[in-house]
Amino acid sequence: MAFSMALATGLFFVSLVAAQSNTPFCDSASGICFQGYTDPELDITIGLVLPDPPTDEFIVQMVAPATYGYTGLSVGGTMADSLLFTLWPNGDDIVLGTRWTSGYVLPEVYTGPQITLLPGSGVNSTYIQATFRCQNCTTWTDGSLGSGDQGGFQLIAYVAQTTTPPDDPADVGSTIIEHNDFDFFGMNLTQAQSTQYSSYVAGGSASTTSAPTTTSLPSSTPAPPSSTSSASGATQTEWGQCGGQGWTGPTTCAAGLTCVGVSPPYYSQCQA
């Protein structure tokens, strides 16, 4: 299956990035402040925040129309040799996973990164919003964030398949067809570093006066994701992992929490 070669056109990158660059915004649902970009035509918002000092992880926010077949993100700026995220709704569930490819063909599931959904994630009648922590995500096969310098410049690419859903929406590794829209923006990674990162990943709500705008799911409060598995065994706390392929830790969530498949069958976590 061939995918668009336009993602590799260097001159196009330069001219486009000159017009589109990161701006600050805060998510009212999670209290996390990002550097990112909102595409007014595709109605997609991408945000990124890194620890200060940088480590091997970051937090991403992806917001897109729930009617899209899927939305994708390349933190390496190109399709090939980059860490890719794919996102789509399956009813009230968020299906979010990582992929990688060495060429312009269907990206396959990429193992290694660990994704944890954070507060503010959900699906409603108009939008899907995923705010998530990605650990072991700054280096990948044949690439790295900011070419190894997390204080430098990074091209961020995003794509949308606006009409056709995955073959199996319940499977994070499902076959998908080529996107029919894409765009880019330039990211200053130094500006994306935050000393409040530790409170963000703890589910805390921190505020700042430097971010001029606030974003959250643009319509009604999202419906809570439905349960995809029943828990048993030791007790896991909120946002902790409770299932997935190869998982040997706790599978029972604390009182009031449900074990939810975030990237079935690879990862589940406890959510209220």
C-alpha cells in the first residue's frame, strides 16, 4: 500500500514551517499547558510539553473531529523513520497506538513506547481528545526528537483520513488506508520544556499566566470510555497500567476505577 511521498519534500517543509509555528495554550480539563498548533481547516489541535530538564518522555495532546476515520501524528516530521501515533474512536473508547515504517508503506505497530492517558481524554459527539504521557519516546529506530537535541527545532507533522475508518476499529494495529489530508508546523522544543512536568504526569493541575488561550473538548463533556476488561488480582491506582500483552502487574483497579483498554490488546489502565 503506497502512502504519500509529499512528506519527504524538503523545500515544501521550509516554506510551510515559516508560516506555521508553535504557540502556547492550556487545556482547562487537565491543567496542562502546551506548545502546539491548531489547524483551522482540518480542525486538529496538536500540543507537546517536555520535562525540564529533558528526559526520555513527553506529553502530547491530540484533538480531532470524531467523524474522522483516524488522525495521525509524526513527532519526527516525516512518515518514514519517525515515531508515529495513530488515533481514532471506537464508540466511546479511545484507540491510540504507536507505529513506525522505514518507507512510504503502511506503518506497522511499534513496540517500546509506553502510553498513559491523562485526565481530559475522551470522546463525545463531535471530538476525540487524547492527552497522554509517552515514555521511552524521544529516540526510536533510525531517529530521535530534535535529532538528539531536545532544545532545538523540530518539524511536527499531522495527518487525517477524513472518510474511511480502520478495517477493525477495536484493534490498535488495524490496517488503515492512506491519509487524504496532512500538514506541518515548526516546534521550538526549548519553549515546550516545563518545570511543572512532574505535576502534569501525576494528574495534577498547574496554572500559568504565559499561555494566552485555553482549549478542551470543544463540545459537550465527553462520555467516559467504556470498560474493555474485567480486573482481577492486586490493586492498581488511577491511571496505572492494569492489563495488556505481556503485562504481569496488578489487574484489579482500586475502588471506583475501571480497567479500560487504551490501546487494545497492548495496554489498559485504571480510570475513574
